[in-house]
Amino acid sequence: MKRPNIPALFVVNAETADFTEMPIVSPGVYVDASLPESEEYDEYIVAWRPNEDGTFSEILINEEMAMNTTNPIFIVDNAEEDTTNGERTAAPQAPELEPEITLKNPETAWYCSNEFQINHRYENIGRSEFCITGAHITETGSVELICKKDNDTYNTWKKIREVPSDDIGDLLSHWEQFCDNDLLPFSSNYVFWNTFERDWAKSKKDLGEGTAYGVTIYLYGNRRYSGDWYAHDPDDVDYNPVDFGNIYSTWLNWHENSKSRFAIWRVQP
């Protein structure tokens, strides 16, 4: 089902901004980092900051700067109406797991991605930020995140790799943790996931949902348009939980469509 986008203003730092301060405004246009003089400004957007005399100064800001700025940052956006009218709750934090390490034990196996290929470029300029999101519904009906970042914290998403325009359509390689949760028994645990092109300066949009044991998890990603996904059409996520039993038996599963290829490997200590 095509999800219509509507014109909106997205406050990227809404959770930390002081709305008594003057807003910074941006059309959400990224700096063209392919130009030699702009290489250091990859993932920066153009914005305007108010001055005390009533004029505005043009500035460049990236995601880290935006999240550390108390002035609310208003960005012109293509929003999803359903999300704008009340975002559904995403998955909670997953616990840290420290299993006993033994060889060829399904209880200690974890799963990583390596080979991947994106066949479509959603970015007009700069590199494509290829990212993943996912969540796990356990056999008891609890919900855990699967994406562990470099600082060992779990989050609703993480970046796999930035992809230059010259590498679109090429098979690439980059090892990245996919899931190290307790997945046993395989037939009673469900992991729903998707990959997408992330734009930090755009609002969250639906990436699908999955249901098991009467519990539903909702996946989102910051994207320019609703169609900027790679692994699964959001309407099909519920029908495509990861087959960890098959991955454990064969070591590898490919997930392929016209937009992308993505390999998930079993990793064994």
C-alpha cells in the first residue's frame, strides 16, 4: 500500500529543544559533499539562525550539532500522516546478554551481516546511508531490540555503511552485528527487520510491523520519502521474520529483491 506523504515541519531536536528560544529553520537541503570544497560537510544541511537585530545568518549543521542545540530546529519535511497523527510505540531496550561460550552451541551463536548490495540510489547528492532496524518478540511475548551499536548499547536502528554513488549496484562487504539475542527455540522467537536509506533531517516513516503472541512491534526510520526502503516493502514485514533455524543449519541466508541483496551469517565462537 502506497503511503502518502504530506508537507510538514519536522522539529528534529524536539525532545531536547527549548521552545522559548528562537527557532533555526532549514529547507532540509543537504550540502553537496561531492564538491572538493565541501568534502568535510557530508551529511550537513543548510539552515538559517536568527540574529538579535532581526536578520538571519546562513549556517551548516549536522546531526550531532542539531541534537546539542537548544534552539528548536524546524525542517521542511515530507511526513506520513499516520505517524504525524500519533506515533506508535517502538520496541524497548534489549538487555545485555553474556552467554557461556562453547563451540557449535546454538545457545551461543550470534548472527551478522556481511555481503550487501543496494541497486537504487535515493540520495541526490552525497553518499547513501544504508541502515537497518529491527526488533525481537520472544517466546514469552516480551519485546527486545536487536541493533547493537559500537558502544554496546541497543537502539532502534544503526548504520551498516555509507555507500558512494559509484558503488550502487556493486556487491559490497562489511561485517556488522545483526542479532545476538537469545533466539531459542528458533520456532518460537520472531525477529522482524528492514533496511533503508536514512536521512537524519527528515521525519520518521513506517518501515513495517510484525505480530506474534498478540504483541505487535512497529519499525520506523528517518527518511525523505516512504518508499526509501531496501529489504522489505513495509506491508510485507509481518510475513518475513528471520528464519534463524535455516541460517543456523546452512550458515547463510540471502534476502534479495530488485532494490537490494543482503546476507545474514551465523557466527560461532
